[in-house]
Amino acid sequence: MKTLALTEEDREELKNLLKIATSQIPRYFNLINSKKESWQISNINECVLGMVFEKYVHDSGQYLSNKGIDENQQNDIENNMESYDEGIDLFSDRVDEIKRQIKEN
């Protein structure tokens, strides 16, 4: 078996998944306060950032898992974590931009 190597095409797909997650920002605000309930969330922007992160982690994890299966990837924790770390790095590099989008909404 071989280890999973992310190509530039894979990185572009991860960027697209992040765009999808951030496009959900208005929906997340509506979910949090759909009935105008006072849920006493001290920082709603950080809550929405967490929701974007959760969506991205879910979708990118599914993408990387499927890629690994398609490429008969060596299935070990170390290899999987290296791939996931690259995806998390992509998210981390864009946190300021995502927070700006949240504040705009």
C-alpha cells in the first residue's frame, strides 16, 4: 500500500470545501437564533466559526477518506493525520478571512 499524497488538485478541492462551509454562515446565524430565543451565547461569532470549522472538518475528512480508499492508501493513524493536518492548515490560514465574513453577516 502507498501513503496518501495531496496534489494541487486536492488542495483546490479542499479550498472549495472551505468555500462551501463559509457560504453557510448566514444559515448558521439563522439556526442559532431561528426563534429569537435567548440562548445566552456569549460570543455568537465564535460559535458560528465553530460551526464553519465543524462543517469543513466533516466534508474534508470525507473527501480525504474517499481519496485514500480510491488510491488504496496505507490506512494507519500517522498517514491519516498527516493528510488531515494539511486540511486543517488550509483552514487555519484563512481564519481571519472567515471571521471577517462572519462579522459582515
